[in-house]
Amino acid sequence: MRADLVALSAEVLGALASRGLVKRAVREVEAGAGPELAVGADGGVRGVFGDGVETVLAVGVPLGATVCSCGAVGVCRHRVAVVVAYQRAQAAVVVAPWSPAVFSDDDLVDRFGQRVLAAARRTWRAGLPVRVRRATAADPVPAVELPSCTVRFLVAGELAYADTDAVASYRGEAVVLAVWAFRAADERDPSTEDVRFDVGGAGSAAPVDITAATELAATVLLDGAANASPVLIGSLRAVRDDLTSANLHWPAAATDELVEQLAAYQARGAQHRVERVAELITEVHARARATGDRSRVLGVEEIAETRLRQVRLTALGARVRGTVDSRTVDIYFHDARDVLVLREHMSGETRLHGVTPRELATSTVLSESVVRGPSRVIRLARGGAAKTSIIPSGHSWSDLSTVVSNYAAAVTALRAAPPRVLRPRVAAESVRVLRIAQVEHVGYHPGAQRLEAVITDPDGTAALVSAEHRGVAPGALDALARALADEPTYVSGAVSQADGELRIDPIAVFTAHGLVVPDLAPADAPARLEQATSPQPDHLTAVLTEAQSLCAEAAHRGLRHLSPAFRDRLPTTTARLREAGLHPTADAMAAFARTPAVDTWLPLHLRLLIALELK
């Protein structure tokens, strides 16, 4: 039996060819119009079609490199049909989970050559972050996420079927790195199915100095965001550039966002948020002090861009940011296992790559010109529009790997993740697709200008859909309300958890009549919204939020400029924290009340952020 052909599932064949070719081949074989098969003594499978086309699937040869008289380059419908027909003729076979660590360096040299292994060793010595996903009974395809591409081992024990979305020139190096990553994962943690860590390089042992960033963040805290001078903002910009040049991308990104927040306050911009400034100050210091994998804390290896070969991107919706006069649209796409982001500046119905943002955010994109960065932000290479096709999405969300059908399991995963201030600053890290079994209730909170809906999964577990009005997307809430009333089956967006409940900030809804992207909907006739009564927060949440607000206010005013009236409020909040049983946090608040300083504010605010995130 040709185990390599038996292992080519419909999903794998779709990755090698296209879903359309696979569906066509299955229909033809089931209708009796498939090829006549013969198996040679050498194991080669020959298929002869009614029109005389002959295809031979030789042993040890990748499917796209086998012989077919139709003359097509790559995986054609005839090759796929021979695989499907061969599988139909075999008894059911269960493919046991396996590890690509079984491949030796000799195997890699035989397949890719010494030059490719030498290039891979240079990359390995520099160090890089990886995510290893082992094969399971439910998903027998092991995979490794490298900084700028994903490698999937489609057939057990067959290097020829190692597949990557990188272009051919990088394919060999990517596969070699993925095999080595599996070896390291098996040595490090052989039982965990999904593990992230750094490989090669110096790991977390090499210290990194970002003192300049922490000192400036401390200056913002002492002087206050309300008193930040143009000189301070200019110094932050210079430090941001230095951090970027040193490949310290996550502290650089936090510093850059801090600059944007301070500039927005000076310009009286709507983007400024007092709480966000406090979070960014804490994040810069937390990343400086944290231990662990440097790539996840500091982003030190996040430098490469990778040109991808032909990819199929399924749109998941869009988020519009900025102001009415200067808008940026993030269009989210699903690519095999990842969520990628195409970021574009827009004005009105500006056409992006030949289509409007609304059309692009509801389409499937087939392209040979996508360049992927380590933060999963993508762009089209110069001249890439000619190699890009955009087609309607259809009902294609059901088989995405980001679909969440069990809300309780998603909450457990979120609670196990590192604190947000230390997670990699990866675009769309929290974007998921939730399956909707039923919409229980939709209500509007006029005071907060927020629309909320309760949805349930197939097990009856509830999740909260919550979206706030933003002037940059005036028709979003009305479009969301109509979509939730139109037999929705899925909702995509950024997920979080609170009080053990899954929450999602929606970017699109799949309804009975197609995909709706609220942020890109026109501000036309308003929907009929039922007014909802905002529930009172529980006592613990109220106490933590009160304490966090005080910390944020202190960062806004500046620790050097706190008024006696402000300081008089601290003992009351300390007492409330103690009454709620939060004694270590109350002790931290008491220390800050006695001596308002950077060293007392930072541990207090970090503790509050984590407590609210995990509550």
C-alpha cells in the first residue's frame, strides 16, 4: 500500500492544489468517471482517463513533480483524481501521530543539500521564535510556525511532502529549521501538543539593556502625560528608533504607541486614553524586567520578511482606526492556520488593489505576491496586483482553524496565556471566529453608546458580543444589530475573557445573506435597538477598576504633581481592597499612598492590570 498517497487527505490535497480541483476529482470518481488504475511492481500508480490522459505517481516523488501527459505544471486535476481513486480502492487506514524529528541531518542533506543546511545553521545560531504543533488524531499534520512562514509535514515520514507558504528559494531552509524545531520541542516538552519557545541563539541568557526607554517612561510618569513637553516626545521618538535598529521590536512598538498617545493628548485627539498611557508605561518597564524567551518579551528575532508563494486568504472582516479625516483600515485574513492583517490608509471609498475596502474585506484573495512580516502584517509586493485574484468569499468559514465552537475551552486558553503587557505584539493575535448556535439577546446601552449581544455555542455556553460606537465608523452599530438579527452563524473579532465569560469585539458577522463588516457599512437608516440596562459590576471588579483608575489618573497628572485631594482618596481605596480580600494589592496601594514614586506605582499598577485581566 502507498501510505504516502493514503495520507493525502482532502485538506492536504487542497493545500497542494486547490479546493475546487479536489471537489471536482471527488465528483468524477464518485460518478464513475475516474481513471482506471494499475499498480506497478515498483509501487508506481498509473491512472488512465477516458480521454487518453495518463498519469503516473512514482514512489518518492512529490505529487506536483509526477508525470502527467496533460502537460500541466504542478498538481493538476488528473493527479488529484488518481490519488482520490487510489484511496477509494484501499481499506480505511488510521495514520498514527508522528514527529518530524525522525528525520536525520543526513536525510535533510539528501533532500536539500549542504548549502541549505549551512544557511539554516546561520539562522539557528542567531536564534528565532517558533511554535510547534504536534500531530494529533484530530489533526494528523504536524506543523511549525517560523517568524515569517509556516511549515506543514503533510505525509508521515515523507520530506518530499513538507509544505510551506514561503517561496521556493526559502523552502529548503524553512523545512530544515522546522525539523530542528521539532527535535528541540521533543527534548524540551514531549507531551504538549502546542508549544511556543525560542530555539538556537543565546535564548534568555543574554541581557538586553533598554534603560533609555524605561527612564523616559519614568519621566512621563513623574511629569504626567498632561505635562509632557515636545522635547520629551522627541526623545521618545529617538529611543523608539534606537530600539527598532537594535531589533527590540516589542519595546519599540510600546514606545511608539506611547508617543502617539502623548501627541494625541496635545492635539486634543479622540485617540488619547488616560488608561492606555498608564498601561504603556507599565509595559515598557515590564518588558525590561521580564525573564523568559527574548523573542516573546522583546521581539529580538522579529526582523525578516518572507515572500509567500501562492496563498489563499479568506477575509475575516475589517477594523477602521484613526479619525474621520485620516483613517486606516486593517483587513483580516485567514491563511491555513494564521490570521494575517493587510493594513492600508484609506479615504472614502478609496480602491485598494482594484477593489473597495468593503469588497476586499468580504472576499477570498488568491495571490503570488504576498509578503509576510513577523508581526503577521502582510503587503502586496510591488507589481503584485497583476498576480492577485479577488473572488467572493462564499460560505467558507466552517473549515477555518480559528473557529471556536467551545466557548469554555477558549476561556481556559485565554486564562493560561501570559499577561497582555508581556505577550508578543503580534497583529490579530486574539482574533478568532466564534460559531453561533443562537443569539439570546441584543441590547443597546445609550449612556456608553455600546451594543451588546449574548450568543451561545452548541453546548449552550454563553459569550458576550460587545461593540462601542466610534465616529470613524458611524454605521457600525446599526449594521451589527441587523446582522445579529439575520440568522448569524459566525462572528469574528478580538476575544478576551472576564469573570469566566468569553467576550468578543466583532469585526464581521456571517449571516444568512452573506458576510457583514460593520466598520465598513454605510451610515444609512438606523436599526431599531432595544435599550438595555447596564448591569452593576460585581464588588471585586468595581474595587479593582477604582484602584486602576486612580493609578491612571496619577500617571496623567504626574507623580510630582499630585494634589492633596488626590492623595486623600488613596487610603479609602486601600481599605476597599483589603475588605475585598486583596491584601497584597492593598499593601502595594498603601506603599504608593505613603510614597508616590515610580518604584511604588509600577508594581501596584502591574498587579492591578493582571488581576483585571485574569478575573
